[in-house]
Amino acid sequence: EAVLLALIHVVTIVMEVLGKMASGDEQVEKGQVRMKLVVPAKAAASIIGVGGASVKQICQQCSVRIQVDQVPVPAGSGASEQAVLLCGSSQNALTALPMILEHVGMIATERDLLSWAAHSNAGTKIPGLSLF
């Protein structure tokens, strides 16, 4: 819950200051969010759901676009991670965030989450790797 509240706060501040959250994409329009999240591969699979059902439900319910990078990236210590792209209006993205993070929370009690968090590539530039 603390992570969710922090993310909501960050998005709110960025939107107030910049009017958009672009994640490096200059094509993002004012009032829109393009947010890249790095999550454990198990959480990414849960976000997608069986046959894409979970991601479709979030997209339809919140009027957002979610794309999960299909290529897991090794994160050390046997863990892997995947990027999740969330796009939509700021309000819709903020509505979708808790639903996305719920899937990360489902694996929070697993030992793998701690291993992933300790070795995540989040914020690291990896030569030759391009996400979205």
C-alpha cells in the first residue's frame, strides 16, 4: 500500500508540474500518462492473466492501454522481471495502478519477491535492451 501511495503522489506531482508523464516519449499529449513499471516476471504473468483476461479487464474497466513486454530480463539470483507499460489519461492511469500493483502484492509473500527487489534492473541501462 505504501508503494501505491508513493506512486500516486509522484504521478500527481509530475502531472501538476509537467502536465504529462512521458517516460521519455515526446509524443505524449498533455494530461496523458505513459508509465513504465518493472515488475517480477511472476507478477507480469498475473497481470496478463489466463488468455489475457486480467489485462483486458483492467484496460476495459479503466480505459487504459497496458502492454507487458514479453521478454523477461534476468535480474540476478535466478529472478527475472518484465516491463509493463501503462498509458491513458492521468485519472484513468491512477485508477488502474492499484489493480496492477495488486498482482505484485499477490507474490509479495513469496521469497522470490525479495530476491527480485534486491537484484532488479529498474533504472539500469542495459546495452542493446530497448523496452517499448
